[in-house]
Amino acid sequence: MKNLPVIALVGLVSLANANEALNLLERDAGGAGDVYEDAVRARTSSRTGGVAKPVYVRPDPFLADRWDTEAQPRFPFEIQGGSEIAPRGLFEYQYHDRSIARGAKLSRARVGVALQTYYGVEILADALLSSSGDYLGWESLRASVPLNDQIRLSVGKFPPPFSTEYSRDASLRWFPNLSPLVAQVAPASSLGAMLEGRGQDLDWKLGWFGGGVDRSLPGLDGKGYLLASVAASSNRGGSESSPEASYHRWHLDYLYNMDAERSESIVQGYRHLVAAGVQYSAGRFDFYSDLLMARGEGNTVTGVTAAGSYWLLQDAIRLVARYDYARSRDPGGVIVGWGIPSTGSDALHPSDFPIATVAGQISSIYGGINFHLDDDHFIVGTGLEYRSLADVVGDDDFTSWGWNTFARYSF
């Protein structure tokens, strides 16, 4: 059974000076509407000499550029037959300074390739590496085929799109690690198949994912879990009198785990998982928030995560902040990770932290600043995080302060 996805895949074949900064801000303000207008255009192609030339477009053309779910390739090039191929990579180094866990190491390392044919077939392969460069498994091995102008079918191994934060590729996240609640409930990357439908203002997803977990390709044992997602968006472009474009998006994601506690992908055995949230952009400001609920036979957790960002200097200096709250009615229902996850954790679980604390409630606040030295491809960030834990199993309630600094390069 482990060969099935392989057969399917083969078949589906720093800073500017004051004047430059002012010019940049004026240009951004005047063209704010264009940023959003371009983001909703459908796939196009140009013709040179009567030969069709494909144009690489983002995986989800109905999201504004700031909300891309996958990173744009840094070095794409055309190959024979009007197709396009691009190498991919992500390397992230973290320094973590907290009384509970200190350290500095490579937290993410992956290399891969993205292929897009002229007819819209897309193949993505990302292999995870250790700090010494050894192979640690596949994070994603996916093929996507258009069934018509509005519906696509994706098959292979990839993480399910669940919640705003987890749905975005690690190279595009504002923070070095997932929020504690998302890291606890998000399923691991596993084999699955998913249909995506896209309309003018509404998009939806339906899929099935296996419950098995493996560094390379898991099996299809068990019943797995079902995914259903729907989202609505509105995009009001800018004008001369009001140049700041406004973008809103609401989404509802639902997972039904048919394997319950036997699932390897949903490690806490939750039967029902829900993420309902909103994304908002206006001018230099971006915001998202998700209400998350996960319920199982022996554990239930609910909470909210909210994050915002503000560009001090467009595409160069960004302030970021995040609030995360989680509570469980069951003893030890909240699991909080500390330290830096291992480089290969994405093959097995979103955040495999070296130390974990079991509690009944957590509140977390993170504030920091990110420097974008090459758009979103090279980011250096640092931030301070405060955590307060209550109903800690086997210990007293406590609070913790700590710094986290990271450097991330992607292509």
C-alpha cells in the first residue's frame, strides 16, 4: 500500500535611507489596490513568437499576496514543453533562552523541487534533512491536477490545511514556532486526497487523510480522518481618495477523526477538531485570529490564538505580536512544549519539542520584530514571550519569560 502514492505521483506527472524609504511608502500607498487586485487574477499566459509561455502563479490565487499559503519559488526556470521547475529549500536557525530550556540549533532544514506543467499539473516534493544533512523523511510529496477551471484534486503526503497558522508554509509564518494550542491539535503530515473548489468569493475543501505516520510514506491502515473547509473573502481595492485596500476572509475548518485514540497523526486522539477564524488586511496592518476546539473521549481543549503585524518599513521591518490561550476541563489537557523542535519533526508531528509541560490552562504573549532582508526569503527576527501556566500536573502554577531569535532563509 505504501507504493500507491508514489505510483499516483509518477502518473500525475539593511535598510534604505530616508528618501528611499519615503519613495517606497508613497509607491506602496498609491498602488495598494493593485496589490490586492493582482492577487485575485486567474492564471494567465503570455505569447512570444506564437509559442505559449507559462507564468508561475501562487498556489491560491484568491488570497491576497500577504496571505500566501506556500512560498513563491526563488529560482524558477522553464523546461521543454512549456513547463516550469524550481528548486525549493528552507533553513532556519533558532536561539532559545528560557529558564526551562536553553539552546541554539538548526530547527528546520529541507530541500525539494516544485514542478508546474503548462496544463496546470503541479508536483511538489520536500525532503527533510538533519543538521548534518542526513535524510529524515518527506514533509510533502504531492501532485495536484486541475479537474476544471474551478476544481483541483491533490493526492500524496502533505499536512492538511487546518487553521490559519498551520495552513501557511513554515517559511511564511511570522513566528519561529507554532502557537502552543495549534502545535497541540494540528495533525501531522500524512497520506491523503483533497478536492479544492474555488469561486469568485467562496472556496471550499473536502478531503480524506490516513491516520498513519511515517518519516517517509505511511501506510493506509485504519479509517483515517475527514476534512471539510469553507471560506469566504471580500477584497475592496484602493482608490485615489482611499488608497489603502481592505481584505477580509472568514473560514471554518472541521476534522472528523474516525480512528479516535488509535490515530497516529492526531496524537491526542481527538475525535472532532474545529478551527473558525478571520483574516484581515488594511494598509500596513495584518491580523488573523482562530477559535480552536478539539474534543475526544478522554481529553477536550478549547482556546484562541490571535496575531497581528505592522510594517514599520514596507517589506523590510515588521512588528509582530501573538496571543494564545488554551484551557481544558480535563486534568493535564493542555500540553506546552519548550525549547527548539528537531529538524525532522515535521515528518512526524508539527512540533516535537524536547521538553513538555502538562497543565490545565495556558496564556501566552509574544512580541517581536522581524527584518526582511530579501522579501520573505531571508528573515531575521527576535522576540520576547511570556507564558503563564495554571493547574500544572505535579507542580505549582508558574510563569516564564524568554527570548527567541531566529534566522530563516528559503528559496
